[in-house]
Amino acid sequence: MKDPHPPQAAPSPSQETKKICLALQGGGAHGAFTWGVLDRLLEEADIEIEGISGTSAGAINAALLSTGLARGSREEARTLLDGFWTALSKLSLTSHYQMPQVLPRTPLTSALSPLIGLWLGYFTRMLSPYDFNPSNYNPLHDLFQKYVNFDLLKSTNKIRIFVSATDCLTNRIKVFDNTDLCEEALLASTCLPMFNQAVKWGESYLWDGGYMGNPILEPLIFNCLASDILIVQVSPIERKIVPKKSHEIQHRINEVTFNSALMREIRTILSIQNLFQESSSALFNPYADVRLHTVHDEAYMSRLSGRTQFDVGLSFLLLLRERGRMAASNWLKENKTSLGVTTSMDLSSWQFETPSTHCLAWHQARSE
């Protein structure tokens, strides 16, 4: 695929390199939005990525990006991202979701993929992946083997990577880092339990990491020197319309569930920062200097549905890529100067309680 966005020139010696960490959300095919964000960030030669935390599709993007950077090339990272998402679009739709390969990838099935996604949703309510996929075939296996160099990531000191999965037996989070990152880690982090059999890791059985952290920030805070964490947000925090149809309700439940752990972690970071702000012990507080940023396109992503998370048609993936690039460009224009200085994230959207939930507001509404 011809690159419509050629690399930019290297920074001049007078430009100061800004070190950041990335936190990449999951969201199925919507992870192509993150592909675009990363593609744009890699053009900023004065931004150095020290660490990445990723979950589900975010974990895949993290592994691709890290492989390229570990090889010492931003262009290699862009090439791997392009190659993986393009190859994903060429898989048969049903094989991507562990179903019998009865529907080859054609323009027609690409157009119908949201409807097929709905059908798959109904199908998995009747059968589990242990029923319809007893051999536990996963087409992502071949893609991971082709595009991710796990041996290199285990040995590199150029970038730290953290991939999260959920232990379905203990309700605990498993975080893979460079030392134990492997194909099973990515398969676990992307393991939606209605579509994939749990991934066995030692005595553990792992599901998608989004249930426990989408993504988790703590490993970046405790293991990286960079204090700026840029969250690439795929899952919308707010929606304007109450979901009423069954598939809309289920999709919103998933969004709320996958956002809750991240919201709680952000709230905890802010609480700790406020608690120690006036204390001398802040010098020993790893949360003290954390600066949070986020790249998102809430207006667009909130128009998408759970069905489009199943759409791996190339035209849709490329559209998401461009939306991601635009969102990253807008963030860089408005907030790049905040790196190393202050938090740029609008924290109001991440609060747990809104004014309408106060008891007083409820009683006032009842009396009117």
C-alpha cells in the first residue's frame, strides 16, 4: 500500500526530545483508529516513546510499534502497522472470529459485515467457542508470527512494553512485559470469551485484558522515567442517546465495563496527587509528576456500534486510520507544548459522579 503520508524531516539539534509513554485501548476493528494515531506520532521526530501499555487491539498495536522501534526504525514501525491491518482485512470475516470459513472476503461480505457481526452475536449466545471451535483455531496466530518479533522484544532495551490480560479464575490482571511477552500474551489480551477459548498460561486461564484495565497505567508509572502518559482512547466515555435496542444495550454495557477500570485508575492517580501536593513526601511519590494526555475522537467514535467492531473491511479500517491521524494532528497542534509541563487531558469527562447523581438534585427533581 502506497504511503500517503511520507516521513517528516529529523528534528534540528536545537529541538528538545520529549519522552512519553503510550496507553492504548482495545476495541476490535476500532483499533485501526489507534493505527492512525501511532502513524502520525511516528512522524514527530522530537517525540520519543519510552514505554507502551496496551490491551486487546491496543496490545497488538503496541507489539507492532515496539517491534519496529526495537529495530531502530520509525519507518519499520509504520510498515508493520500498515502490513498487519492490511493483512487482517484480507482474512475471511468468519475465520477472524473463529467461525467456519464459509464466507470469503468479498466486496459483498465487506458491505454486509456489520450485519454479519450482529448474526455472530446471536450465534455466540447459543454456542460457546468450545462448541463451535473445538480445535481452538485462531487466524491471528499466523499474523503475530509474521509481524511481531517476540525474541527481539524480550532482548531490547529500547522500549518497554506491557500487555494486559484477565485471569478468568482469580479475577486478577496478568501483565506481560518484555521478559515474558510472547504470542500467547497477545492471544490472551485479545481473547473475547464469547468468541475465543481462554488462553492457558501456566495454571491460569486468560481472557481479554479490557475487563481489568483498558489499558492499565500503573506499569508505565512504576517502570518508566517519562512522566507524560498519552492515552489513545478508542472506547467513548459519553453517549448522547439512551441505548434501547438489545444490541445497543449490550454494546454500551461493554463500553462501560471496559472504561470503568481506566476511569478508576485515573481518579486514583488524581486523588494521590492532590493528597501529597503539599507534602514533602511527594518527593517519594511515583504518582506526583504524572501528566495525563489523551487523543480521541469522541464525536466520531460514539457514532460507531458494537457491530462495526467486527468490520475488518479495508475501506473501513483505512477510514479509521485517517480519523486517528487527524485526531493526533489536532492533539499535537493544541497540546504538544504541554508535554513535560502539565496535564492536558480534560479530566471532567473521567469523573465518577455528575451533579445529577447527588441526592439533593434528585429530591429537587422529584419535587418539581
